[in-house]
Amino acid sequence: MDAFVESLLEELNCETVFTIPLFGGIPVSEAVVVTWIIMAGLTVVAFLLTRNLSVEQPGRRQLIVETAVEGAYGFFNDTMGGLGKEYIPYLSAVALYIGISNLIGLIGFKPPTKDLNITAALAIMSIVLIEVAGVRKKGMKKWLKSFAEPVPIILPINILEIFIRPLSLCMRLFGNVLGAFVVMELIKLLVPVVVPVAFSCYFDIFDGLIQAYVFVFLTSLFMKEAIEE
């Protein structure tokens, strides 16, 4: 059991891959390097999928891409009630990143979403975007006034909510990814043959994609609340 705990802690620990020799040394963690690999992969795929697009004679590849983009716009339009169309590319990119991050463990990489720093950064980015969207839509004066609505007495609660939302987004994603990892390690320890494959399909694939869906779904709901009149 001690060996299992030691192995688990080793897997959860995010190692420093290299240090950038600036400002006394900037450590670059394993999660950041895997994120760069995901970004490079997505860039190459996007380049290959968007080459030689045609309005008159769209090929099968173009039709698949257009269907996927229309599906994303349809989903977020339904969630946000037709508001905030300009934020859909960001939400789609975050969904892709989290989904691939949760699946990348299948090919031997350590999922970046298993690092609390990564999930915290994603949550903070989402909340900053939500509040900026609210300011852009309502204006600074009306945005500030919205914290005292529907009655001024709930002003402290509405302000506190700004900090609670990123915390809930961060811990929900990190907790689910970490929980799935621990359960899979326990299953591999108790039943090392055949059974882990079936559970891996659920925890590594289905649950990983569900967590990406939940993260962007909650972000779009919070955004809808921030920008609707």
C-alpha cells in the first residue's frame, strides 16, 4: 500500500521540465509543456482543415468543419439565449483544450488539468471574461449598479459571488479529474487485468469530455447572467 501511495503522489506531482534563464530562472512545469504540445497540435489541425476552402464547391473536409462550427454556435446560442456571439470562439477553444487535456493521458502524457494551477488559470480567465462582457454590454455604471440588484441588501453576496464562481469552476474540474485518476489507479491495483480497460473508457474518455462540457456550459450560463438586461 505504501508503494501505491508513493506511486500516486509521484503521478500527482507536477515536475519542472526545464528552467528559462531569465529573472533568476523561470521554471516550466510538465503541465505547461503538455499544454504547448496541445496548442501546437490544434494549430496544425486547424491549418490542415482550413486549407483551400471553397464557396462554390466545398469538399467533404470543409463540410465536416462547417457542421462542427455550426454545432458549436448552435449550442452556445441556445445556452446564452442568442447573446454573446463574439465570445463563442473563446468558449469553443476552451472546450477543445480541456477535452484534449483530459484525453491526452491515453497516449502517455500527464493531463494538464490534473495540475491545480492550470484549472485555476482557466477559471480565472473565464470569470475575467464574464465580468468584462458585463461591463461591455451594460457600461461601467450600470454594471456596478447590478451588484445591488434586485435589492441593495444582497450587495455583499453579489460581490462575494465574483470570487466563489472561479473557485467552484476550478475545484469542480480539478476534483473530478483527480478523483477519476485516483479511482483508476485503485482499480488497476485491485484488478490489474481486463477490468481497467472498461473503466478507462468511462473515466478517461466519457468523464473527461463531460468535464469539458460542464466547464464551458457553466461559463456560458454565468456569461448570460452578466450580459442580459
